[in-house]
Amino acid sequence: MDAAALHRRAREKGVQPIVYWLVRAVLQPFFHLYFRLSRIGREHMPEDGPYIVAANHRSFLDPFIIATIARRPLYYVAKRELFEKRWQGWLLNALGAFPVDRGNSDTEMLDTARAILARGDSVLIFPEGTRIRPGSLGRPRRGVGRLALETGVPVVPVALIGTEDVRRKWRIRPRKVRVRIGRPLTFPRVQSASPELAAAVTDRIWPCVMLQWEWLGGLPPLRRAAVLGDGAWAAPLTRVLERAGIAIDAEVERADLVVLTDPVVSVDLLTRIPPRAGVLLAGAEAAVAQARVARIGSVAPTDAVLIATDDRGLGRQLREVFATAGREATVERIAA
């Protein structure tokens, strides 16, 4: 469908009331029964006036589940590819979605969001820009900060967990889904937000989303690392982690990431590693350590990355430090 027509409809007409409330009447009981949906902190949702909902994104179901926390329609941005099929584009638009051209500075999307907020309605934004299924939360983009500054409306931080495991191909599986809503944040209004100012405000919003996420039991980002052993990789790995803003801590029990730089892995050490921590086995001798970890499977952490390389950008800077901490249960070998 034509993107301009979709934006125009969202700005001028809004949701199609019959379609919206009919779909919601069907989906909300389904979510409560099939997903055992719990919504924590609904008292923080503003009862009137415009506001922005900033949430993490794990599944295609997220906009529909988050819509159940509000007592009126929430408009939300969705990637433009979802609107290519005419019937699907019409339905999504009727439910409050409007397209965004990801990867580009989409001024029309921002204009539509501003128009919706100006008339008193509310907008849902996923600052990560895409679905982040495994691991911790991804890095936010600064668009939410810019919109908050240029409209002056409150921002409600929301986190949800459990939706990443819902779909397997076309099968929708029953999973426990929980949503937590934080207190609204307000920022002074400016006429035109600079990229630096928008990024600074986003950096204030996103930790509040992360707070809700971790309260729900979500995997925290990498904040502390313990680098153990005196292997050749100890120093360069320490430098990479420090550049990524990760504190180096000698206490294994407090670490989000444990880096082993020699092949000697004791059972005592493995039992001291927090269950949610990642393990990085570094160096050419890492295969020996990996075999030992595998033999002690009952105590081995689930988040392990194996690096065996003669540098090559130090595993492309540890694959951008575990894809910026969106880590998962995987073993990855980079050939020497």
C-alpha cells in the first residue's frame, strides 16, 4: 500500500473503531487465558492526554499485548515491509499502525507521530528498532528522545517478557507473558532537538525500560566482567571490555561475564559463577577448556562463547561485545 496514504489515514482518521474494538475484544481474553497475561503497574498509565510508550521488542505480538494496558487505542510504528500486502497493510493501519522506513531518517514517520500526539492520542515506540529475541535488551535509537523533546508529552517505560518464545513457525505456543509499566517521565519541550540532545534523553528513558525488564527477570546487560588467568589474551580482552563500558571486577560472584584465558577450569570455579553469567573461553587453548566445561554440564553456565583465533580484530572486537550484550546460549568458534 502507498505509505503516504497510510500516514495520512493515521493522522487524519485514526483507527477504524469497529475493527479495533472487535479485534481487541477477541485478543484480550485470549491473551489472559492462553498466555496467562499479567500486567503490573497499570496505575502508571495516564488516564487522559497524549503520551509515548517506550517498550522493548521481542515478538510480532508485542504491539497487541501492550495495547491491552491502555484503555484507549495506541498508535504504533511498524516496519514498512508489513504493509506490502494490501489486506495486511489495511488491517494494521485500521488497528493504529503506520509505517517506518528503518535504517533511514524517516521524517514522515515523526510527522505522523507528532500529529497523533498533538490531537491527544498516544504512540507506542520500540526504541530498539527491531525485534531482539535472545539475551538482554538491544541498544535504543534516539528517535524516542527526539519525539519526547519536540512534543513535550510524558514517556511511559514498559517492558514485557515471554513473547520471544511464543511463535514457532506458524504455531502459537502457550507461554507466560508479563508486562510491567514504570512511572511516566517528563522532559522540557524544545523546538528542534539536536541529535546529541535526543540521544541524551534516550539514554535517560532506556534505563527505566531496563529497570522494568530486570524486575521481570530479564537477562541484564553486561556490566561487570571477571578476567581470570594470565593467558596471552587477558590484557587485550580487558581493553576491549573496558572500551565497551564494562567494569572489570575480580569478584566472580558479581560478574555478568567470566573470561577464562587458560585451559584450567576447576569445578570449584564453575560452581561460583552466577547461573545467569556468560562465560568467554579465550585463546587457542580454549578448546581444552570448552571440553572440560561440557563435561561438567550440570554447573556450566548456559551463555558460552568460544573464541580460538590469532586475533583478526580480536574476534571482530568480540563480535561487537556479544552483539552489544544481546547474548544467547551459543558456542561460536572463529578459526585461527
